[in-house]
Amino acid sequence: MEQRKLHVFFRRVSTVNQDLEMQITADAPFREKLLPEEIHVIDEFAVSANKKSTEERPEMLKLISLIKQDKVSTVYAFDRTRLFRNYYDGMEFQDICRKHGVSLVYTSSGQGHVKATDSTFLEGVLLMFSNIEGQNIARRTNEVQRRCPPKKLGYTKVSETKQYVKSLDNRETVHSYFDALQNVLTVEDLS
């Protein structure tokens, strides 16, 4: 008897502060229609598809390996960005899926959601948008870090208000640092 192919539910979050709940909820109606032995879940935690290539993502490599072994019928993901942010990695993945007869299903619904298509051109354009969106996220994150860094010498950040209060624990260290800086008159003194 031929073994049934798997329906793989792939979920990814970029940081440790995020959870998979929205993606799990979105793919639940699809899982409910399948037999338990047909379902295979792959979760990537704290993996930035902006910063890591496919080769640096062990869970994605597991998915690709299953596909290349012809063990996968369908891959479900919340949207394209959960699979890849990099245009070239995304197009290569699309090619692997096509070659092995694997369907892609995006479980997101609502504004801006475009279902998976068989059009290489359209998928390429949509992956370009994912790539651009990923770059914009990285840019905005850098802006936030610059304007509101997680740490300032001598201060503690209050997460709820995003404000800094003086840290009494480091008071002496900070004062001695600035006292020493007041004596710097030349570049040689600074070094």
C-alpha cells in the first residue's frame, strides 16, 4: 500500500517575543479536514527570514528535504512572508514545489491576501513585494533602535512607557565616567 503524502503546516515567527497563535488559528480549518497521520507541522521560532538564508534555517531545510523525497502533497503557510522574505529563495522554493507536484496554500484571509497561483510571473512579483516589505521592516527596526535603544548607560528602560529612568545601581560608575571625560582635552587623552 502506498504511503499517503503529507500535508505540511509551516509556521514561522521572527523573534522570541512573537508567538504562532495567529498562524495556528488560521490553519486550523485546513487541519480539521485531514486525518491526523496526514498532518506534519514544522514551526520555526525566532528565525528572521530577512537575516537568514535558506541554508541557515534547519526547519526550512527539513521541509525542502521532505518535498524532494516526494513525501509532501501540500504546504500550508499563513502567507508568502512566513516561508521566505528573500525573492531568490522564494522563487527557488516555488520551483522545487512545482517540480515535485506540491501545492501551496496560504491560510491568511483579508486585505491584500493573494492566494497561491501557478503563474511564475505573478508569484515572482508577489515575492518581490515580500522582499521589499522585509527590507522595510528591517529599516524601521533600525530606526526604532536608534531612537529608542534597548539600553542607555546609567538608565533603565520602562517597557510599558518606553521611557528611561536613572538607574541608581550604576550611579557611581556613570559619574566617574563623565568626570574622567571632563579631563579629556586632546585626541591622545581620549585614547
